[in-house]
Amino acid sequence: MPDRSKILSAIAATDDADRLRKFRENAQKNGVDEVADCAFRVLIEIVPSETPGTLEHDFWSMVAAFEEHRRLDQDKKAPMHRTRDEVAQVGIHQTLADFATDPKPTAGFEQLLEWGMPELTGAAIILRHQSEFEPEATAAAKRRLEDASTDIETFARPKGGR
């Protein structure tokens, strides 16, 4: 297995979204999942303008993950209009609470699990910022993640920054 530490270090130090997209695209074309995943994860951390570690940054990182996947799949920008509209109407907190308390998991929740990114789900974001939510939303988020057989202890801690 080739040593990819130099390219992974370069990606981790990059704050140019277009360059990260190119790293990801090239890595995927060449079947180098480790590099593609690293570029993607750095990209969704740098796209939001909010302060890392905040609820707002975590939320917009989740949105960025979907939009970047859509961009790659559809080869064009594909904003999450419904989610963005809901946030404009009721705010991030209520949008996340609605995701968590809906009787059925959202398609986005399922998609993030499929992509191996449970830490980006709305439920995980709620658990990381549970002091900002009503107990009902926090309990629903915890149940949602437990029902999906994820390790909720990893989501109760703040995400590590870059």
C-alpha cells in the first residue's frame, strides 16, 4: 500500500475549496478512497463561514456534505432548497428538532449513515449541542441514533477542529 501521508497532510492544510474538490475528484477517478474521503471531510469543514465547533457550523457542514455529494453526482451545484427554506422560516434549532422528532428518519439521515458519516446527522449535531435544545429533541435524537445502532457516546463530544 502506497504511503499517502504527504498528500493527506497537504489536503489537511488546504483551505481552497476548489482545490479540495479537485483532489476528491481525482482520487475518486483513481479509486483512492482514503484521499477522496479526506478531501471531502476537509472541504465540508471549510465551506461554512460560521465558527467551527458551533451548532451553526456543524449544521452548515451537514448541508455542505449533501450539496457537495450532489455536485459530484450531478456535475453541477445542487442546493438543498427545502432545508434552506425551512431554516429561513424557523431557524436551525427548530429545523434540527423537527428532523429528530419526526416519527420516521429523514432520507438525509439514512443517506449520511450510508456514506459512513453518522456524525453529520442532525441527531448527532443535537447531541453535541444538547444544552441548546429542549429535552424532547435531545431524547429523540438519542433514540434515532440508538435505533440506527450508532455509538452515541462519540456524538456527545464536540467535533475535533482542523
